[in-house]
Amino acid sequence: MNTYFISGLGADKRIFSKLKLNENIYMIHIDWITPNINESLASYAQRLSSVIDLSQPFALVGVSFGGMIAVEIAKLLNPTTTIIISSTMLSAHLPALYRFAGKLGLLKFIPARLLKSSNKLTQNYYFGTRSSSEKTLLSRIIKDTDPRFLKWAIGSILSWSNKIKPKNIYHIHGTNDKILYSEIAQPDFIIENGTHFMVYQNAEEVSGIINRVILNNEID
């Protein structure tokens, strides 16, 4: 089964490096493209989806911001399965503070490079990195992130509007996620003490869920 993986905001395929997937799941990483000026998350997802081979069944896996992109792609195409990790499938499930900031348009007053710097200062608390290797990986990912892409991505999240839950979608979330927490979302799979970095930290458990869900939904 071709399975397309979409990383989180500013991150890349390194975030998935510890996953151990069944040999029948063919992992394909989708690379970010440059967003257009004032482009919406939905429009960006549509352009990004052009790399997907529609001639055969496929699945989607997205983490954090990539999960929201996966939701929008799933609405357009027909994946056998969509899995979002440390993310949300409905904009109403975004933290109220994010939605409030989006309505006020506060992001336009913040320099892009400042957003990148603030992530470095808060990564241990918000991302939940624990070991030195996790901190090193996250630091490298942040360092490699284009600040202009980062600002656009945050803005697209704050202005995102989605009320549709695609079919065959599954949500994996951690109980200690401090970035995309929600009191009203009801994840299909809950990882105790899982942080926003759990796709890397809890790779064995996350891998098991991905294997079961995708293979159970595979079309012969």
C-alpha cells in the first residue's frame, strides 16, 4: 500500500525516522512546496496533492500541521485510510487561543524570524522533548526551517476553517500534548503521556497503530 507521509509544521521526514512499519506499507514522504502569497491551507493542500499516484489505492499519514493538510487532501481524493497524529481534523477543535489570535490577525505583526527563535526557547516545554537526542533532532529541524514558510503555515492554521470529517480517518493523540490540546476532540487512539513529539518518542506504539489501521483498511 502506497502510504504518503506529511510532516509537521516546518519539520521534515526525520520526524518519522523511528517508525517501524509493515513491509506491505510503502512509505513515501511528501516534501513541502513554496506557498503562494496569502494561500489558504486548503488551496496549498490541493497543490501538494499533485504528487500522489491516483492509479492505485493509497493511504495518508500526517503529523501536526501535516495532519491538517492530510484532512484537506482526504476531502479531495479518495484514500483508503487517513491517519492524523498530534493534530486535529476539525478547525473547531483548535485551541480557543489560536482561533482568537487568527480572528485578530495578530500574526502579521510578528517578524518571521522571531517565530523561529521562540520555538527554540520553548521546544522543551511545548514539544515535550526529553532526551538529548530528541532535543538535538528538534533543534536541527527548527534550524533548517524557512522562517517565511513557518509564518505562512502558522497563519494558515489560525485562519483554517474545516467542518468536514473525511471518511476512513483516524486520530492518534497524546495526553500530554501542549500544542494541539483539545477538550472536545475525541481521538480514536490515545497514548498516555504522549507529547507533541510522540511520533518520534513513542514510535513503537504509533507504528503498531499505523500498521493495524492501514492493513485492516487495505483494498485488495
